[in-house]
Amino acid sequence: MKKYLVVIIALAFISWGVTGHRTVANIALNHLTPKAKAAVAELLGSQTMADASTWADEVRSEPAYRNTAPEHFINVELGLSHDAFVQAVKNMPQTNVYKALQDNVAALGDTKSTASQKTEALKFIIHFVGDMHQPMHVSSAEDKGGNTIQIRYDGKGTNLHSLWDSKLLEHGGLSDQQLAAQYDHLTQQQITAWQKTPVIDWAWESYQYSTQLYADAAKPDGNMVDDAYYKKYIPVIQQRLEQAGIRLAGLLNEVFKNGLPQSAAEVKVIPAVPTGDSYCDVVYGGKYFDNSGMTLLNLGAAYPNSTMTVVIYKKDRGNWSEDPIKMYDGKKICVKGKQIMYRDKPEIVVEKPADITVQ
């Protein structure tokens, strides 16, 4: 009789849930060129790549993004050769993760795209590269990518897709930073080889693995996840996350090889407020963000109609003896600081109380 795993084993088993996507983003960040890293930071603002990696999943339930659900996977029939698979994916009338990735890469590098459009495209790219490397995201439509194939896992019922998408994570105890540090030890030769692989073959690799997972699930007792199953797929899980991170970095390095496209970069300084001059207006409330420790003040009108936003980052918040929102709300202030654009809206970043003068 097989012995089924009911305890946490030494190695961490991860999947493409929150931790998996964040791990991919952290690995990618380690391999960005200085120009690419600067461009990513400019577009994401106070967010990290890891923070942005799950955004595409978080917004799927919102009305404006419900049509993006099919962009997270590819459903094709089983048993295709490489050439037949490539043709099937490229000729699909409906969208899929391969097509969505191509579209967002094009938008990110298009000088006609606005800064907010580039930011959104970047977030989709970070996520879709991860999805494409998850085997059950390139699988069969008949069983909805393994969602209808029942699996017995740790004494509980689940399905094949969930097993690979998130359930394996329950046996891991490492954070995404720890996983990235553990996995990110590759030779330059391996990095170069993975980054040269055509994007369509990233999906083909997942298709080959999902075919194998289907075969395993069809075996006698194939619906029972045991020690042997984990040992067999530990290398696959680790390699797919490594490949996703390395390839994401290679893709962004290419897009940003000359830095951030001019359409976004040229609006970093606000022409209406020359560097060194003050911007003056009335404060209409603000907001404090617990997750990032950032404080925002709305000038000219209440959010979202404010004409300017004052930004105080967490590292500088301690310079104020009391809550800046309470200090300045309803008062006319003049502000000096670094002037930037975030999602097509002007902001001034301040570091100390002396940067703000009450009129």
C-alpha cells in the first residue's frame, strides 16, 4: 500500500498562486538590466514587481476586466505535435495567454501608449509569463484545464488544476523571497538558453507537462497524491518558476533596452511647475495606505478630481510629528518637491515638513 503524505516535508512545494507569482517576479527582478529596472520602477511607482504580479487575478471579477479571464490560459486538444500545437494556438479565433502576452508586450513598447496603459500592460505581462509556465494553464478544454478531474490531496478532495495552481503551496513554509533566493542559482549559459527560447515554446513546454499530468491522473489510484508524486514533480515545479522569472527578465530587458519609451518618460517633469518652484492649492483630504505606509494629500479637489497629489513615502513619514492629513486638510499650502506623473496624473513627492508651507 502506498504511504500518502500527511505532513509537511522538508522541501517547499509551491505553485502559481500568490507565492508562485511573487517568486517569479522576484527572480525576474534579480536579472533586469539597470535601464529595465528603472523603467519598471517608473511605471509601477510605489509597487514592487512582486506586488504587481497578482494584479491580473485580482481584477478579473471587476466589470472592466471580466473579458480578460480567457487570457490566463490556453485550451487545446491533447496529442498534438509541436507544429500542430503552434498552429492551433496561433490560429485560435478566441484570445489566450499567448496572444494576450504578445498584445501587452506590443502596448508596453508602443510610444503611442500612455503611461497608465504601459503600467497596466506591464502588470499583465508579469502575470501572464507566470501563467504560461504553469502546466495546467496550457491544457484541455474538455476538463476545463483539469478543473473537473478530481484528486485526493492530504485527505481532502480537490481537482488537478487547483492542485497545481495553489494546493501544493499548503505544504510549503517559505516566503516568495526565500524561494527566489533558493531557486535563483543558474549559470549564464542556462539563462541565455532559456531567454532565447521562442515564446510559443514556453507554452509548448507546459503542454508537454500537462499531457504527462493527465496520464498520471488516469492511472489506477492516479487521483491519490502521494510521496512519489511530489518527488517526481519537485524538479518540474522549481524549473518552471525559474524559467518564468528568467524569461520575464529577458523580455523586459529587450523592451526597455533603450530605457522607458519616450511617451512615458517625457512627462516625468510637469511643465506647468518648473523644478524648484512651488505648487499652491487647497488640501481636500487625503489617504494613508497601511500596506505601503504611504500618505497622499489631494490638492485642488477631492479624489479623484484633484489637480495635484502630494506624496509622502513611509521612509519620510516619521519626519512629521502628527498625521499630515489632519495637519493640512482644508488649508492652502505651497509644496516643493520631486514632480512626477503616476497613471497620467501629476504628483509631488515631499520628504520633510519644510517642503510644505501653509498660506
